[in-house]
Amino acid sequence: MGEVRVFSLSLYPETETFIFDYWVKNTVIKILADFLEKDANVIFYVCDSIDKREDQRHKVFEYWYNKASELHDFIAKYNYSMQSVNGYQINSSILYNKNNYLSDYIISQFKEEMGIF
């Protein structure tokens, strides 16, 4: 299939804030578009549930995706939610370039792998 590279990004603010930061949204959209412009790239993310705010996090990511897809029509997303055997809600998504000829395969593999948990 080719080369696989894995990157991780975690956001940990120094202080708790409830102010919506539009600059963060613009930065995230730029990163998504630049990365997904190459049609072979895929982004997988999981909303952490350790603080029981995974639903809020998922809504913010959904907002960022909607704004990104308005500007860049090649960005597509598939959501997957499930409950783990330990009772944790797991919200995850895969972002991909819809021009990738393997799109259907990528989504089917994503569903299969998420079904294991």
C-alpha cells in the first residue's frame, strides 16, 4: 500500500477556558486542508473521554469539519461512535480526501477496526 507515517496532536490548554477561539478554528482548517490536499492522506481522531466531555469535543470537531468542507470541497468525513466494554463512550472520525480512489476501502477498514473494540 505504500509508506505509512503516524503523527499525533494533542491540545492541552494551560488554563480552562470556555471562550470559543476562532483563531484555533482557522489554524485547524488550514492544517486539515494542507494535509488532506494529498489524496492518499487520512486523518483519524478519537475524542478522549477521560473528563466526560467527549461529546462537547466531538461537536467542536464537527463544527471545524463543516467549516473546512465549506472552503475545501475535497474533504470528507465518516463518524463512528460506540460504547467500550468498560462503558466509555468513544467518538471517533476519519477525515479523508474524497478524490482518493480507495475511499470506500478506507471507510470499510475503519468500520472493521472500530468494531473490534
